[in-house]
Amino acid sequence: MQEQQSVRRLHLGVIAGLSAIVLASGGGTAWWVWNSAQSPAPSPDAVTSPLPPSNQRVQNPTDKTPEVYWLKNQGNHIAVAPKSLDLPKSTNQKAVLEQTFDTLLAGSTDPTVTTTIPQGTKLRSLEVRNDGVHINLSKEFIQGGGSASMTGRVAQILYSATSLTPDAQVWIDVEGKKLEVLGGEGLELDQPITRKSFEENFDL
């Protein structure tokens, strides 16, 4: 009888010990699950795009056909006469305008139009910036002719430079210096110029 009670106590002790282990293990598991739910999973590193430098030149894509502007006699006055250029499509506005000016400064072979830009004028540089188009021409641009001739050639430069962006502002330099006076009569040229400001202040 005492032997049976001893065995029963042994069995109860083993069961109690195993129960304690299970409870301890189960409690640890529950704590781990709860703690995992409370701790946010680490997020992957965010992918960021580098900002362009503030002085970066803007290359604007355009589907507009570039035009070179000549001069044409219309009765008692001279008017600008656009001629479309068949150039390869490009998203680089600067490259398109440089090709436009190559055509303009080479002169026209069409007898119905003319130019007052002196032969030998060269494009020193052309830049398309956030504030407009900046053009630097060689000294030949201001040689010869009076104010009427100078007004005509400025119109050709202005309208050709804005053939892709008609509302753009234009700066004109000659050998790196801002063009301020047109011809021998001393007509002042306020820069930057736009098509609107030119039409308000000058007659061809």
C-alpha cells in the first residue's frame, strides 16, 4: 500500500514538473509573439533621387518645328518672314537653336527674302537657361548699316531664337558684351527682350 502511494506521488511529481515546463515555455512563446507585434519591422532604405544642381542648364523637349526668320518687303514696310527648317527631332533645345542660327548666319538663297545681318557674323555661344536664351555673336554683327538695319537684324535674331518658345526672353551679347545701342542713331536696346517688348518699342 505504501509502495503504491509512493508511485502515485512520483507520477504526480513528474506531471507537475512537466506542466511547469510547458507553462513556462508557453508563457515565453506568448511573450515573444506579443513583443514581436509591438516592435515595428525595420523598413527598407528609402530610394532617393539626387537633386539636380541649381545651376544646371535646362534642356527642354520640344515638338515645335524650328523656324529661321528673314526679312521681306511688304509695301511700305519691312516684316519678318519665317521659314520652317526640316531638322531631326530632338529634346535638346540648345542643339536645335544652334542649327537654326547656322542656317540664319549663312544667309538666304531665296531671292524673295533678305537679311540685314552682315556676312561673316558668327555665333560665339548660345545657352538655354531657366530665364531664357542667351546669345553671343561676333563683332561683325554690329558693323555697317544704320538704326533701321540694326533693328532688322535684332528682329531676325530675336524671332529665330524664340521660334520654339515664342514668349521666351532673349539676351544678345557681342563678343561677350551686352548689346545696348542700335546703330549710329543711338537707339537703346533694353535687355532682356521679348517679341512683345520689341513690337512695342521698334518698327521695322
